[in-house]
Amino acid sequence: MIIEKANRLANVNEYYLSLKLEEIRKMNLKGDNVINLGIGSPDLAPSEATINSLARFAQGPKNHGYQNYRGIPELRKAIAQWYEKTYQISLKKYHEILPLMGSKEGIMHISMAYLNEGDEVLVPDPGYPTYTSVSNLVGAKVRTYEVSAINKKSIDIELLRKSDLSKVKIMWINFPHMPTGRKADLELLQELVALAKEKSFLLCHDNPYSLILNNKPASIFNVEGAEEVALELNSFSKSHNMAGWRLGWLAGKSDFLQHVLTVKTNFDSGMFLPIQHAAIEALNNSQEWHKEQNRIYQERKI
């Protein structure tokens, strides 16, 4: 090659799940019929109303131009209403919600907005590989903490408190947890918020599975005062069967979101308008629709 790769790639490989998907593709070509237990990609379709909305708005000749980087007000309003219905939380539709092209995008934007080279990041083990790979890309130091599927408490808060967290800028948490499925109780979330306040770091809750086989969906903002130290990512991918549509959002204090928006606006040129309208339709899916999805998952689980 005529030039060397950037130093930031020295400790970063092609994304783990990208490599695994390629392995599975080659094995299936040989006739192995591999069942993929890796990436959480639903094999069910979005609601009929969601698909019809996309098709209807895609027919509009004026709907194909660049869009607002913050997402249309109607989408932010729909997300706010969904938060009230799902978590009993009130969010201001203009300043506390930032639509994203998938929550994975948000992990990168948050990291670029807040991490300097040498800063430390608390990452769950086991956990979603993106937390580690993105931290490495921005030059941060990854520190893992254990998430237990069997202990009474999934995270040993006291062990963290006794350790040196002076260089920690971000702690990634994820409940229901990938891959153990462990759910967070309110007491644990309260302890994590208290720890973030005590040690002065940003608590980032990645929350895409809250509606999957879960009778008590929870948000980090169910904890009083969490908005002072926390951000929350959510996604249409798992709960609305829209993984390939690349739709998600970030919720949190407007000051936090503004820094993330500074990064985001330099990466993309807005989200396709018909997809935003389809997202609004998806957020209006009935409880019966979601119950049917979970009924299918429960049957498969058994």
C-alpha cells in the first residue's frame, strides 16, 4: 500500500459481528444450515401500517431531499408520547430527544462527543462489542466490569466504588442485558445513578430490548435525578422489527444532546423523510401487536 493505516486502527479489527456473519454466510453456502445466535436481528416484519406508511410517503415527489438533522418535530413528539406510555416519563419533544440512524450510531457519537484519548470507559463483560470497539477507535482505555446472570445483584456496585474511577468518563450499562437477558431492578438503577453522581461520570443506558419478553419495561429516567448524569439510547430494531431500517434515538438532558448533535451533524445529512413517518406509525403499534410478537418469541423459547 502507498500509505499506512491510521494509528487508531492499531488495536481495532473489523467489527466482531461482521466477521461472524461472513463466517456464517460461508458455512451456509457449504450447506451447513447454521442457526445464528449472535446478532439480534428479528426475522419478523414490522407492522403492516408501518410498511404502508413508508410506501405512501415514498411516493411523494417532495419527500426525497435532505432533512433536518434533529428529525422532524412529529417524530420527536411521537417518541415523547411513546416514553410516557411505555415508561411513564415526560420528555420535552424538542430538546430531550435526538432521533438517530440506529442506536449503534449513537454509541459512536456519544464517545466522540465526550471521550478524549486516555480517558477510561467502563464496559460490561459480557457485553455488546460496540462499546469496546468504539472506545478503542477514539483512543479511550476500556475497563470491564462483570455482569452476572446468576448473582442476586447483576453488578457489584461496591467493588466499583472501591476502585479508582477518577479517569472514568463514561459507564455503559444495558438492561435487559445483552447477552444474559438480565433485567435491571429500580434499586440497581438507583445505585448506578448515585455512583455516577459520586464519581462524576456519564451513565449511558443502552435500552433496545425493553419490550422483548419483559412485562416491566424500565428506563434509566425512572430514577429521580438521573437526567443530571445519564443518557439513554433506544431503538426500533428489536421492539418494532426494524433492524435494517436503521432507526433509533437518544434521550437525555438538552445540554448533553447538543454536544452529541455537534458530532452527528458532521456525519450525516438527515434521515430519509418517509422512514421518519413510518417510525411514527410504528410507535403507534397497538399493545396487541407487541403481545403477538412476544407470544411468538415465548413459543420459540420453550
